Amino acid sequence: MWKTEILEEAVLRFQGDPASISLLGGLHQNVYEYERNGEASILKLIPFATKDRNLVYSELQWIAFLRKNGLQVPTPMLSKRGSTIEVINRLPVPCCVISFPKSEGKLLHEHIETYWNPNFFKKWGQTMGKLHSLTPKFQKANTDLIFEEWNEGEVFYRDFSFIDPAIVEVWVKCINKVPHFEKTEESYGIIHNSFHHENFFITSAGDLLLFNLNHCKHHYFTYDIGTALFHSLKLVEQHEQPDFVKMFLSSFAEGYQQEKSLVRDWEEQVFFFTMYRQLMVNLKQAIFLQGGVLTKEQREELLAQKRNLLPGDYVLYWQKILQLR
């Protein structure tokens, strides 16, 4: 997807070594590691088609606010000309470029035996609660900044005629259900939008160091909790999932409420958004399968997942769980 000359120009703008570039991944295969003055650094290229410079700027302001208020988040690096954002207007993919020092820490799923327990889930919930609690203060002080709303982004405007119509019908019903949740300062604001176990490190002190915050948008706070639960369930055997859900949410909510209160129907919303997240992830995977931007291995993996998306039983399951019939 990314031409070598664009990658090299991006690294040079942040005073890095083009010979050190290596792909890490990302939704658009857009996250790279490189060396800058002998130090490992992260480079992210954000296509204009998905986000313009104003949105990227708003996100960096949000990250700076979180850091100022005690959350551990990466510090953006300055480019050669002293900017946190570089713009490369070159085809085939004009983009914004940002960079951060590579953070140190442990990934949760690589240290299950140490951290997969109620105490850590409580810590995770507390960190999320603090992030959500900072939203009103930030928004009141930064009324000029722009963030996407929950129903903005490619997945909401895409033509899904290549997918089973019954599944698209469920997706549309899900979208129509979301606005029925009460929208107040206590329930809605800026969220991480991908606050799962692959998007934070655990520091030597046992704290969470958040990254991948450039997906943030205005949404219901319970969507962040539902996302955490959905991705956590991937690490749990199916027969253990009912007990795990009870333990996870009990511990998570205890930590969360140390920083912020939960709305009255928070559990109902979390269960809805857990399923909603699953459908959204599968639809995005279908988009990339159709677009042909994946490696052979990724394509084979997602084809296997896509097969699980298509049977009619899947649709009936959704309709029953979400009570949309």
C-alpha cells in the first residue's frame, strides 16, 4: 500500500534512518518502526481518506491533556521543522504522519499468568474510568477542536452489497438502536474507541501505558467497556466465558467507579456494545478482504473468520441476543 519513497520521506522528516524501517502492522498496514539517533521510534501514516489534519491535531491535543492529567500516554515527537504532524501530499495515498518514541512495557496477553486476574481488571477499569472522567473538562476548554461522532467512518457509509443481506440488516438495526441510549455528559463523550488488551502496555510499576489513541471519537462510554470485554473473551475458552464475564465486569466496574460513576443501565449497554463490536470488526475485515490490501497470510486468516460471519444461524443468534426482531 505504501510506496517506499513515501515511507522514506516520512522517516526523514522525523530525522530518522530510512534503512531501519520495518512494518509493525495497523489497520491500513500503516504503523512502522524506525531508528532516530539510535533510538527505536514509531511512525504512523494516516491516509487523508480516513482522517484529515484537523482531526489528527485534535487527537494529539487530547493525548497531551490526558498526559497532563496523570494518564500514561506516549509523547509525540517533533519533526525536523518542529511539528508534531507532517503532511505528505503524494499519490497514491496522501497522508498525515505522526511519530512517537517506542514505549517500554509488557503486553497483557503475553503475561496471562501474572496479570489475568480480578486485581488487574480492576486497575484496567480504573484507568478507563479516569480517561472518561476527563472528557467534560477537556471539551469545555477546547470547544474549537473537532472529533468524529460514533456513527462517522468508512464502515457507516460503505456499500455492503457483497455481504449477506441478512447480516447487513442486523447491522442497520444495531445502528438504529444506539441513539436510544440516553445521551448525557455522564454517558457520552470522547472515548479511546479501541481500549483493549493489545492497545496498552503494562509498566514495571503495574500501570497501564495507553497507545493507539488516534481512533478516539465521541461515543457512549460503555462502548469502550464493551470493546474491552469483547477482545478479552478471545482469550477465554468458550465453556469458561459465562463465569469470566461476571468476574471481569464486577472487577472492572469496581475500578471504574473509583474514578467515574456508571450509568443506570450500563450492563445492558455493555452487552449490546460487546456484540456490536464483534459485528463491526467482521464488517471491517470484509472491507479489507474485498479491497485486497492484506498480505496473503492475513487474507487467509480473515477468510476463515469471514466464513463464520455468513451462515444464517449467525444472524439468528444476533437477532436473539440483541432482541431486534
